[in-house]
Amino acid sequence: MDDKTVTLRRMTKQKEAVKKALAELGHPTAEELYASIKNAYPMLSRATVYRNLGLLANDGVVDRVIGMPDGGERFDATTSPHYHFICLKCGAVSDIDIAYKSDEDRQIEERYGYRVTGHKANFFGYCDKCAGADADI
């Protein structure tokens, strides 16, 4: 259990729209998410989408996927501990269905004396589509 203070924010219609679209899209960038909902929610501005994604991520309602080759970030509706595969060519992000290794958290605590609350790991390489399409990788 964390010692951090949790701020409960109201789940507004805008946040609900962002969260719903995120669940449907997989691992979009903020811009991809905005593009997908702007027609259905014309009063929802780009700034509102970005702000709400940040708030939802900070509150742990959605997750940030960090470590993208282009330096950007993507978002994930799945907040339970899991790993990602990131394609170095097209930037596609996929969930990896392997067991989360919480014992690694304990190893770090025992070895270094840190208090670990979790970890994230990304696997990098080339997705099936990019690996099959380009012999130069």
C-alpha cells in the first residue's frame, strides 16, 4: 500500500469520454485519442483531452506507456501490472501476456533498501508486420 495521498476527483462527462475511447483504442497517443473523439464530442477541445488524460493517469485510472522510441507517451486503459512490447519501426504497442514478476520488487528492496511500489518494463523489437516487411532491420 502506498503512503501517497489520493485525491478523489469527480468523473466528468469529458473524462468518461476520454476513458471510454482509450479502452476502445488500445494504446493511443493523446493526439490519436483526441482525433478519435472530436467528431462525437465537438465541444471537447484538444487541451481538455490532454488535461484529462494527465489527470486520469495521475489518479491511476489510466496508465502511461513510457519509453517510446520517439520520446512521446501513449496511454493504456489497463492499470493492473503488465508488460508491453514496443515496435522500434512503427511504434505499435502491445500488451505482453506473461506473469508480472513482483518478486523482482522484493529483490530490489532487499538488495538496496528501497521501498518499491511496482515496476514497469517494456520489450523492444520489431512487430510481425515490420519484421516481415523489411529485411533491413
